[in-house]
Amino acid sequence: MSKWLPFGLGGRQEPVKEEETASIEPVVHRSLALNVLYNQFKKEKKYRILDLGPALGGNVDFFSQFRCTIYIEDLYTTLSSFDYLSPEDGFSYDTVFSYLLPYVRKVRFDLILAWDLLNYLEREEFKHLMMHLGRYSRSGTLLFSLISTQNHIPETPCNFRILDDERIEYRFNSSVLKPCPKYGKSDFDTLMPNFRVCNSFLLRNGFREYLFLYE
């Protein structure tokens, strides 16, 4: 039976030259979007949070100060090791995401933490993931993402650990770089039509923080 790895994780784009590498030392940056979320979550209600990054104790501890239920799925790692059947066998992006993120229909998330995952998706992957997440969103759901503004990004996503309501530690997993898709507003209008940008903060570290609102 044929195997098919449609995901951009498969390394379709060759990494840049070996000498063009980045430091993998962890660094700490201020997060304006995180501060917005912190003030939002101080309200007295129960929240459901979906974290699409690795399970990090610091992040769980940060959100545990609020009344919330946290769902965690390290989507990049899962997709990297997942064997896809070929399209001829009936597998599609929709079935892939339904299989890997199989939440019951009654679940509606208040916050989705995408971190820098979207930088590692090709356009069709991006679009179908957003369509799938939309099924578990409600009017007012927030999606937090870090979109790179650089020409190159590390070949694998960073790990982001929340230190407090204003600071995030970036821990890079590779010093090898690859081309960055540099997604922007025109792409968002096409790839995530049910979400709109409600906050955008340009950071000095080559990322732009986004808070997208589901309508």
C-alpha cells in the first residue's frame, strides 16, 4: 500500500546552507498578546483551552491559575511521525485532522494556542486545519499565533514557555534554517476566513504576534 506524507513537515523545501544557521540558546521576549490574554482570562468564568504545542509544565501552571480545562496536542510532532495513506485510499486533510484532533462536537474552545505552528504549514494544510478548528470554535474564540516576518526560520518549531503574564521563553530545537512562507493579512483572508485579526503586535525578534477572533 502506498504511503503519502502531504504535510509540509516532510521537508519539501531544502534547508539553507549549513553556514546559515541560528543560535539555539533559549531567549526571553516580552509578549504583548499574552498580556491581553491574561487580562481577558481574569474574568470569572470557566474556559476551555487547546494548546497545539508540546506539554510544558510552565504553560499548564500559568493557565491553571484560571478556571479552565486544558487540552494539549503537540500537533507538529504528531504529524511528523504520522503515516498517511495516499489520496487514492481515501485519505484527505480533513480526515487527517479529524483523526488527530477528534474532539466531541459539543466542545467549544475559548482559546487556541497555535504558537509558531502556522509557519510550518503549506497553504492547503493551513486552510484545512483552520476549517477543522472552526468546528470547535464559537463566536469570540481567540487563536494566538506567532508568525515569522523573517526570510528563514528554524527547520522545526520552537518551544514556547510562559514565564509570567508578559514574558515568554523561546527555546529553539534546531540551528538549521529553512525558507519561511511569511504569511500575511491577504493570506489570512483566504486561509482562515472565519477568523479576523483583532490584535497584532510586531516584535523586535522577527515575529509578529496575532490574536485572531472567530466570528
